[in-house]
Amino acid sequence: MPFITASKSGALNWLEGFALTTILQGFPIFAAASLMVKLLGHDRGGNHVLTIAMASIFYSCLAIWAGSTFPRFAKNAYEPLFFDASLSFSDKIACWRAKPATSMQLVASVLLLSLLAASVV
């Protein structure tokens, strides 16, 4: 039986790509940086959650702009799969996770965040 699939709007596709870039690529970087700052005892300043959120959003905007404008220079920061309109949200994550470099990146992030969290507590 042939199935009719509804086309995804450009705004929804961009929002999915932006959210995935922010959560899967930006958030681990700035969460680790925040834990390092806390570990060093420099707890002055504002709210860590707000700082991480704003930095992740700024990183995503910069990575998406640089990756779409200069694809050769933004190989690690920009993931074109996140902006493929033919893939569903879960398929985008599944295809990204299937890459060997992604597995190494995720393992390194988990180990670093676990080590920093154990040190800070």
C-alpha cells in the first residue's frame, strides 16, 4: 500500500535541527565548562543554568551559520543530518548516533561529565 507522507515545514525542520544542535552538541560542552568553573571554586556570578542555556543557544546559532556558510571549516560543529527535511526527529538522532565519530564524542562527554560531577560533589 502506498503511503502519503505530509511534508515537513521549513520552520519546523529548522527548529528540530536547532534543538538537536543545542541539546546534543552545545549543552555537553558548556555543562562541562560550568562544572570545571565550580570545581575551581570560582562560584561568583550568575546562575549556572542560565549561563549554560544561553551559551548553548549562542553556540548553536554560530555553528548553524558557520556550517551552512562555510561547510569545510565547520565539520565538527555543524551536522547536516539535523536539517534533513526527509527524516523524522527520531530518525535524525538515530542516523547521527550511527556515525563512529559520534559514538566517540558521546562516550568522551559522558566520561568527562561523570568525572567532573564526582569531583565537584
